[in-house]
Amino acid sequence: MSRPLTLALPKGRILKEAVPLLARLGIVPEPDFSDDDSRKLMFETSRPDVRIIRVRAFDAATFVAHGAAEIGIAGNDVLMEFAFSELYAPVDLGIGHCRLSVAQPASLDEDLRRLSHVRVATKYPAVTRRHFAAAGIQAECIKLNGAMELAPLTGLATRIVDLVSTGKTLKENGLVEVEVIARVTSRLIVNRAAFKTHPAVVPFLEAVRALVETRDAAAA
């Protein structure tokens, strides 16, 4: 019997949306998986051939790219930032909808496109630099992993690039969304080597693809 498939799933909202999809494949994690207070990170499932590791959103792609997990879920924001050559992203799961956007203080009266240089707080420096470079603007990126909205409020940076869902957090901190860099959804990601060598990867991928296609056809 081949080794179990290891799935790398990101914590948070994407995880909650992914669990029902997995359940339809007969994959139900052990009970303490849903315990937010649990410090456990690796979980068995109702299928002996599948186990789950629960990691940070940015780390799921890293675990899969380096072969610590064969399959995972990652937003295309992460894939755009890191451009892992070791990964396939064959299925858009249609979950985790949001957008990667530029935001700035609502009081800032300045035409962004007339600038030659901007200081931006973000956890997406590669994407940010590419986006502004395409408009002929040099982006000085300050790397933050959270509390992005504080950067303009404290003078750390004039603008931020971050994920936006409802825009409520921006509004509560006096910021407005001024440009959308990309629409973001979560993708099934697969390690390229495992795709060729692990016998369970392709059947799993085909099952997920069929499930998503059936769901989307029913919703159309």
C-alpha cells in the first residue's frame, strides 16, 4: 500500500469553506480538527489513505512545493507572490473569494498614477513591485504580516496592498480601495513530482475536478 496522501490546508476562512468539499469526497477529519483551541497540526481522517496538516495560508504552498505534502489549497495571491515552479494549480475551487487591492487614506488627495515613487506596506512585495512597475512607478515595499491598516495611520507607508473581502476593515480605519490588482480564489495545488510518482494523486485530482464541475453546473 502506498503512503497516505498528505493535504496541506490553510487555517481560517478558506479552511471552513474547504471542509464541506472534502466531506463530499468522503474525507472527514478527526473531531479535534474543528477545535480552534487545539494546538495539534496533523490529523487523521475518515479515509486511511488521506491525512491533513493545518498550516498558515502562506505556508501551504511551501509544504506542497517542497514535497512535505502532495496536495494542498492555496489562494492565487500566494501563487502570484512566490511563483513556485514545483507546483501545479490545476483546479480553481471557487472558494475564498476576495481581491488583492491597493488602498490608501480616504483623505489622501493625490493621483496615484502621476507618482514616480510610492511607499507601500504589504505582505506581497513581489506582486506589489510588479504591479507598480507596469505603470512606471517605483514601489518601496515595507513587509508586514498583519495589521496592515496601521501603516498609513502611523506614517509607516502612504498605501497598502492587501486582501479585501467586504472592505469593512478598510472603512473602519479611514482607508479606501483605489485599485484591484487581482481577483483571488483558492486553488487545488499539487506537487509536480508527486503528480508523477504517487498513485493516488491523479485519482484525487480527478475526483475534485468532477466535484467542482458538478457544483458549478448546478449553480449555473
